[in-house]
Amino acid sequence: MSADPASDHPPRPLSTPRDGVPDVTDRVQTLLQWCEAAEHAPHEPVAVDAERASSFRYSSRAYLVQLRTEAAGTLLLDPLAFTLPGRLASVLSDREWVLHAADQDLPCLRELGLQPHALFDTELAARLLGMERVGLGAVVEDTLGLVLAKDHAAADWSRRPLPESWLTYAALDVEVLVQVRDVLAARLERAGKTQWAAEEFEYERTRVPTPVRSSSWRGLHSLGSLRSTRQLAAARSLWERRDEIARDRDLSPHRVLRDRELVAAAKAAPRGRDAMMAALPAALHHKDQWWKAARTGLDLPAAHLPERAQAQYPPPHKLWSKKWPQVWDRYRVAREAMAQRAEELQLPSENLLQPSLLRTWVWEHEQAGPREQIEQELLTLGARPWQAELSAQVLAACDLSETGSRGEPGSL
């Protein structure tokens, strides 16, 4: 039997789960039955996926959780129907979880008290293998020669009842995930990248998620177009009002008022009520509440106005060529060397070393220094051991001395 099933056959459609589309589990008794079946093979890996409704709802909670083991089959779980029993976490705790793009699903699964003991991320594995397309459908086709049904990932999964076609899609997401894992694991072994993958998976399993942009008014798109602290104060108050409405109605904030519309209103607010009303969308209801919110910010004493955002460290690299040309020259040399090495290793440059870490290291170093020292510096910045080891070899060989010194950063 071929290690890569896809290599022997043309792609064929996978439109229906082998055991049919299971009903959504919204009763604890049904869940416990699945747990009992899964316990008959306690060491089997479990395929895991979760569906959210972030474009429609305020929260990023899971509205459907898909689980599959060979012993128990596929479970489509409504996590809001009842409090999940501890038995589920127990059944899943000692298994390897197989997910695609785990960073998307792990936060909402943790909210449910579900945390993997071990992880295999098929998207990360595909990236480390240098695959050009790393979406689930593309990876399934590449590894197994199967074409998945239509993608409904961006659908409103808070909807009830869920359409049959959506449930088919949800079940297929975990139908062959363990088989995909087996093919990718074999490829990683042949490529000598198994240890790299293990470090990446463990990092993903244990890392603390960074706050999303929408969790703070500072994350508003186009906020940089506001020039005065009064405009910033109006934007902050408008964001707070929008967030309150979105939370109360369980709506995605952009469905209440888009960022660009909010920022346009904040920009016009210091010119008065009429100017701000004209900047708001014509179809927006209850416009007075928005003017009242903006006034709350505009009328603040000067001491309570928001400060401008602190300077970024290191400064945005797009400014380097003009403000710090020596740093820009060093960065180009280092970036090109890293890109060449990544190509040799057949993986994306950003997976060899995150661009932000490379930029920080270049900003802080006028010369490369010994390889061992660079490796430790990269580890301190947050690189994984395999990344630090390979990247240090590249950077130690770069001649950065002729590009000049950074000089004083100055102000932005």
C-alpha cells in the first residue's frame, strides 16, 4: 500500500460521511453513549474541529464541536445545549488531538474545559512540508486524493436548526483527518522534520493566545487617520458604545457599525453634531445615541483624554529605508539569506523564523556575533529551538558589518 494514497489515484469526491450524517447531539445521554464507545479504544487519536460564528456574533464561542474516533464514530456536539460533563474531558485528555489550524479552534475549546494532552496540527505540518496550499480541502486532496464537499466555514453556526448540508460539511471536516495526519507524519519523517513539527505542535498547544484587535478600541482600523486627542476620545467613546450594543445583542461589532464608519464619525465629531451626523451611515438608526456617546469623549478634561499610541518597538520596518537606512540594509541582507535557506529546506520563510523576531534581532544587532550567542538571543525572543538553531547558522554567516550602524533611533 502506498504511503501517500493520493499518489495512486485521481481525485475523487468525498460528499457523504461513511456512516451517514449524525444528528446534532443536544442531550447529555447521547454524549455519554459516545464517550462510552470511545473508551473502548482509549489510545486512539481523536479528530477535532469547532465551528464559530465570529462574523455574526459578539463572542468567539464554539457553536458546534466535531469529534471523531474510529471506535466511537463522529459526534456533532451542540456545546450550548447543556453543561458538558467532566467525562468528556476525561475521555479526550490522554489522546492525541488532530486539528487543522489548531490556533483557530483551541481558544473556544478551552472555554468549554477541553484541552489536549498532545496535538498534531495538519495545517502546520503542511506548512513545514512546503505545501503550496494548506487549507483543509487542499491538504485532504493532496494527501488522500479526496475532494471535500462545499465549505461552510464562514456560515452563521449559531443558527438553529443547522441545515443538512452544513452538517455534512461539519462531519466531513473530521472524517479523514486522522488519515491525513498519518500521511503527513510519514512525509515529515522522510523529510527529517518530525522534531521540528513536534516543537511547533507543543508551542501551539501551550501558548497563551494574544488579544484580538477588536478587544480594544486601539485596534480600530484606520485609527491612525485621527490627528487630535479629541478625535481619539470620541473614537474611544463610540467604540465603547458599539461594544455595549454588540454584547447586549450578541452581534459582531461590525454588524452594528463598521470600523471605517466609526472612525469617520469620530473625525467629524469635534466639528459638531451636524458634521458627525453627516458622517454616519444614512441608514443607521438612533443616531442621537452615537452623538451622545461621542460627546462623552469630547467633553472630557484634557487630563483624561487618551494618549497617542506608544511608539512601536522596533519601529515599523516600512520606515527603516528612510529613517534608518543602515538598519534597512542589514535587514535586507538577513532576510534574503533566511529566504534562501528556507527555500533549501522547502518551507515558508515565516515558519523558519517569524518575521517579527528577525526584525527585532536585526534592529538590536549591528553585527552578527557567534552562532551560539545568536541562537540564545533568538530563543530569548521566542523562537523555538529548531528555529533558533537553523536561523543562527544563517545569521552568523551574514556579513552585516559593511551596512553601517543603526545610530540613535530617535522619535517617530
